[in-house]
Amino acid sequence: MLRRLTSNFAAQIASLAATFAERIVLVGIVVRAWGTPVYADWVLLLAATGMLAMAELGLGIYFGNSWQNADATGDKQRFHRLVGLSLYCYGIVALLMTAGIAGFILLGHGMEKITYHSLAPQTSVATFALLSAAQITTIMRGSISQIYRGRGQFARGTLFAVVAQVSYVAVASVLVLVGATVPVVASIYLGSSIAIGILMLLDLRRLYPDIVFRPIRPTGGEFREILAFAKWNLILMAMPVAILNGPVLLLGAIGVGSAGLAGFALMRTMSNYMRTLSSMLSLSTTVEIVPLLHRGENERAIKLLLISGRTISAFSGAICAALLLLGRDLVGRWSGQADLFDTGLMFCLAAGAVLSAIAAPIFSLFMLSNQPRPAAISGLFQLVAVLILTVLLSPLQGTLGAATGLLGGELIASCLILPLAARRAFGIKPWHYLGLCLLIATVAGLWSGMVIVTLRALLTSATPFAFLAEWTAFALFALFPALWWSVPEGQRRHLFRIFIDRANLYLGRGASR
């Protein structure tokens, strides 16, 4: 068990590194090589095709959980039948998606409303078709990828996705640097998705020769079961996709300039990476809290949840301050265009990420305790609020209006619906939890801000070395102290004793050699 947990955590770290490479490294190369107008069109095309991910309908969650259950109970016949059902359902989804995309391209004039026309019409259509095909193949890969989780090989399945991501980033980065066009990069994206899907199928055939990969049509009862389960998971699947891509498409539709959209995309990438880190932290602790709830140890579970919330709040507050005060320099070195940074826009996006981080342990608790309904309802309210506020504010304030809409939706979901639902489900005191976490995030942000201002006064140089020194010093003197302070005193002493014991053990081994 410990070995599997370690492997799963290592796979998550690898996935995080691959995501960093795609969102940060490749984006920086693309902006510098293509320029802001072309990058803005690329962002819009990615957003439009990214919406297609909602067509997955949450099937991956259903089949992954069902495979895991069948494997745990030793029901091989059901496990094998689920493989056929998965291939059938995903095949129908792929056919419907292909027909819809073909109709959109051949019969409509929607492409004219998606891009800024910095790309030729034929180039936009070709890129849209390639990215759509990549989305379809990625979704189809989900028909078999969850088999790894079902057989207790979660890390192995995750690493296949990491390989696909890394190979795409590596090849695309090199080709963009030597002058590759937008359709070429889209082709690489499609090619890597197809190649990894084939390799995954071959690997599964080798590992599990008893599994027959042949579609099986579901019975009426099986179909109703799939639909009943997918209802709430569809909302959970669609909500983040729509919130991620919807505002981008709306900004493009109302005619926000390409530079404004590019800046919005860059700063949102920064704040979303902060969300990803917070989500990983919450998951790593919540998996230990859920068993306590199952055993009826609610008081202890809530205590651990509060500690988790405190730590994540300190982390997010410190990072928020860093993005606000060091963000302009970061965007300048990242994209070569520091003027794309906007402090007001960054504040709204980073503040929303802080609220999301505070609510992340509660969200994870609902999901891991098999209670998706409250999380889905909060996500639905958040999506509706974001869309309404973005539609109302974006025509008046542009990208700042969209960021304000995102912040408003986060306030409703993270500070109202989720905490109140947690009170009913787990007995959590919502206002105590929120108040404490917001206070810790604020103090951590102020402390980090003072440290950064002091560093800037001492490091007046604008060299790359000074840039790295600023972020290193921020981590050492702002982030780590904030995290340490956020942990209750009793746990701090316990962690310190563990650190001393491990250090003595390591030094003792070194001396014996």
C-alpha cells in the first residue's frame, strides 16, 4: 500500500511538472515566436475546442469507480463487460462529436466569430479541425485509461498522460523556435494524443491479456445506471471547462483587443497554476481525513480539515502577494512583453484563486466521500454567476469585467454554498472556518508583501540572477515561514521532532559508512 501511495504521489508530481512545461514554458515560447495577435487567436481556438471536453459526460469517473469496485470484489466478468460498455459509450460520443464538428465547419460560419483574423480563414479552419480531432482522441483514450486505476495501477496510467504532454511540449517548442506555424503545432498535439492512445492500448493488452477490447451495447438497465451516475458528475465535469473557456470566448466575441486577451490568458495561467498547487495540497490531506469520517471520528476529521485549510490559506495568500508584486517582471521575462500585465486584473484573478484554495479541502472532502451533489450544485451556481457577471461587466470593463465575474462566482461557491453544505454534511462551523482561513491568508499575504518590498529595495539589479534571487528569497523568508506559522503549535512541535529524528537517522547512517 505504501509503495503504491508513493508511486501515485510521484506520478502527480510528474504530472504537475508536465503541466508547468505546457502552461508556462511552451506558452512563453509561443508568445515570443508568434506575437500577441496570433497567440490571441490560438487562445481562442484552444478555448473553443476545449469546450468539447464537456462531451465526455463524466464517463471516466463512472467507469473508473466501477472497475475499481469490480476488481476489489473479484468480479472478473463484470470487469470485462465494463470494458466493452466503455468502448461502446465512448464510441457513440466520438461519432456524435465528429458529426457536430463537421457540421459546424461545413455548414456554419462560426469560425468568423471565434478568431481575430490574424490567421487566414483556411488556417483557422484547419487548426480548429486538428484541435477538435485531438480533443476527440483524448476523450476516446479515456475509454481505456481508467482500467489502470481499476487494477491498482493509477501511477502507470498517469505517466502515459505525462508522456503525451511532455512529448507534445518538447516537439512543439523546438518546432516553434524554428518557425513552425499554428496548424503544425495543432498537428503535433493531435499526433501525440493518437500515439499515446495506441501505446496505452498495446500496454494494456500486454499487462492484461485476458481483457477483450470489443464494444458491447449496454442493456436498458445498464444505460439508466450510467445516466443516473453521470448526472452530477457531468456538472462537475462541465463546470470547470465552461468557467475556463467561456469568459475567453466571450471576450473574443465582444471585440476585446488581442493584446488584452493575451494578457488575460497569461495572468489567468499564472493564477490557475496556483489553484492546481492548492488542489494537490488539499487532496494529499483529504485522503487521510475521509477514513476518519467512515469510522465516525468526525471531531478528529474536522480538526484535521481545519489544519489543512489553515496551511493552504497561508500558501495561497503568500503566492497571491508574490503574483501581485513580482508578476510584472515575471510576465516580462516569460513573454517578453511586461506591458501585458495589469495589477487590477491580477488582483481579481489571484483573489479568486485564494478563495478557491480555502474551499479546496471542503470540495475534496465531498468528492472523496462519494457525495458529489453539493459540490456539483455549488459549481452550477458558480458557473451561472460567472456567466451572468461576465456578460454584464465585460462590455463595460473588458478583461477586468471578466476577472470580476470570475471573482464573484468564486465568492458565491467558495464562501457561501460549499461551507453551508459542509455544515449539513459534516458538522463544520462554516463562518469559523472561513474567518480563520481568510485571516491567515491575509496575514500571510501582508507578511510576504513586506518581505518582497524589502527584497526589491535590496536587489535593485534587473538581471536574471536578481530575478531568481527574488523568488528564492521569497520562498525562504516569506512562503516557508508563513506555512510554518499556519500550522498549530502542537503540530509544529511534532513536525520538528520528526525532522530531527530523520536528520539524526540520516547522519547516523552517514557516520556508519
